[in-house]
Amino acid sequence: MIYKILLPAEWAEFEAAGRFDGSPLDHRSGFIHCSSREQVGATALRFFAQEPALVVAAFDARLLGAAVRWEGVPDGEPFPHVYSALPLDAVVAVHQVPGASSVDGALPRG
């Protein structure tokens, strides 16, 4: 399972379009930034601390196939990067959370 943190407006666009082509940061990077279960809480705090509400979409990485690459970042830990649009049919769970500090506790473990 991999996770993408979205703003509520991004999630609404994702649902309407049936796919997510990435945020402005994703476009600049050339891939869609995602996180593992262990990483998603810290990612939310680091990049979305000021947002009052978030949507965390869980994806079955197997359905994304070779588009998912686990790549190191400057601090060394590999993150899942997706080199294609995220299809709505690969979403297996959606978590509406009241801000970054709630992300870790809102997601199931294991």
C-alpha cells in the first residue's frame, strides 16, 4: 500500500476526472510523490502542516505496476514515486482527516 496526501480540492478534481496527474510539486519533480504507511504521518507534518483538512488516498501499489519506483531522497530513505497518473480505480481507501497532525492516527496499521 502507498499513500498520496491531497488537498480536498485536489481530491474533488481526482474523483471528477477519474485520475490524478499530480500537484504543482509533482509536476516540477517529474513524478507523483507518495509515501509508505510508515512515512505518511511525517510527510503530512512536513509539507501540509498549515492545511486545515487533508485527504489521504491509499493505493494498491501492485495495480500501478512498474510506474512505482522506490527511490532515495536527500535524507536517504526511499519513497514511492509514481511515474504516471494515479487512476481512481487503484484507490482502495480514502481517509478525510482534520489536518496533518491527525494523519498518522487516522490510518490503519499493518
